[in-house]
Amino acid sequence: MTASEATLAECKQACAELIKSSSCAPLLVRLAWHDSGNYDASTGTGGANGSIRFDLEMAHGGNAGLPSALKLLAPIKDKFPDVGYADLFQLASATAIEVCGGPVIDMKYGRVDAESEAAVPVNGRLPSAGPPFQEATGPEPAAPAKDQTPTGHLRRVFGRMGLSDEAIVALSGAHTLGRAHKSRSGAAPLETTKFTKDGPGTKGGQSWTEKWLVFDNRYFTMLLEAEKGTCDPELLQLVTDNCLLTDPAFRPYVDLYAADQGAFFTAYATAHKALSECGSKFA
């Protein structure tokens, strides 16, 4: 059953209230991205079908910390049973971007939910924060990649889903939200910073930006400051962030989005929508 527009609107409002009261926007964005981000266009497997709710998929290494997102959304799912899991995850993510000051995304709803763990794709397709990088594609995506460059890794992951270099950079801009936790990804060198020590929400972690619950183009201006050596040392830059500065195809988008937040918002909304529909079947 596809939820009515009125039901979707009420569900969106409930998600917005949850996000405002729990400061959980980054977590909900990550949940939706990881549900859709294991799509393989060549085989038609994975994608935004709600399969991340199954234990088999939640146990994949890249999903550490995400069971709490399911718990946060459970009361909303109970209140709006006509809204499928896949739609709810993507609705919550798009709402989180909007609540934090980002663009309104032209989302499509009516996804058909995966019915069982049989829909869970093989582990290894999600992006890694740092080396050693996995192949991320093909029949053994968890196998070590021959190309260990961060640019190669990004293009394998997002190219497998049919997404462009422009989309890779725009989607990377969502790192303006949230934090990396050493206990989850192992990628953050600092356990806590002056920007995260008091929360809100769970205390600690390392953020890419000072105001990590505000969606803007700060991620890109931060990268340019880091390149010049003027960035606050407590802000996070992963190798998959810094490679956006050195790759000749990625770099022009970094410069554009740092200078023009409107251009970033437009590109981000397009890329987010595309990612949210990867692998989805609509009723």
C-alpha cells in the first residue's frame, strides 16, 4: 500500500519534530544513505528498499551505530503503518536536511519494501572512511582493492550506483552535518573536540564543521582552509575528503560549492534524490 500525500505530510512533520527534539539529523541521513548506498546498477541488487532493517544487513561493518536510528523511527513507523520502511528512511533523511537549513528535496515515494533477508546484498559495498580500501563492487566487494587511492574508492562505490563525479562531490558536502566516532568507524583521530564535547545528543566524536547540525557549504570552505593550513586542527578531514582537492575532476566542484552555496544546494538536492531512488521499485 502506498501512503496518501496527507499521511506522508503528517509523517514528515513527525520526523521533523523528532529531529528537532533529539538532534538526530546526521544519524537519520546516514541510515537512509546506507540503505540505498549498497546498490549495484549492473546487477540490480541492493538499494533503497528498507533492507537495512534486517539484522543481516545491519551487521555489515559500515552500519555500526545505526540500530539506534531504527529505534528512534520505530514509534513513527507504528503511528504511520501505511508508510513503508524504505519510504520512511528516505523521508526522514530528506526532512533532516531541510530541518538543518538545507534544500527542500523533490522526493518520490511509494517504494516497495524488501520482504526478507533474501534481499540483503553481499557485504562490502558501502564506502570506507580510509584505507585499506575494498573493491566495493563485483562478486566479492569486500576483497582488497588493487587501486588503494581514495579517488579510486569513491568512484568505485558511487560509479557502481551510476552516480557522477559531480554527485560524488555534492554528496560529500553532507559531511557538513554530523561527526565521526572513533568507536564506530575508527576514522576519527580525536575522541572529542571543543565542538562536540557537550553534544547535543551523544557527547564526543569529531566533526567536519564547527556547527555540525547546520546544513550549509561550510564543508567546502573548511577544505579550502585546510589546504591553506588555516583550518581549526580539531575539525576532521579524511583522505576521502582531501582527495576532492587534488583530483582534477573533483576540484572544480569544491571551488564552486565553496563560493556559491546556492549552486551546492541545487547539486546536492539532485544527487540526494538520485541516491534515494537507487534500486527502488515503486508501487
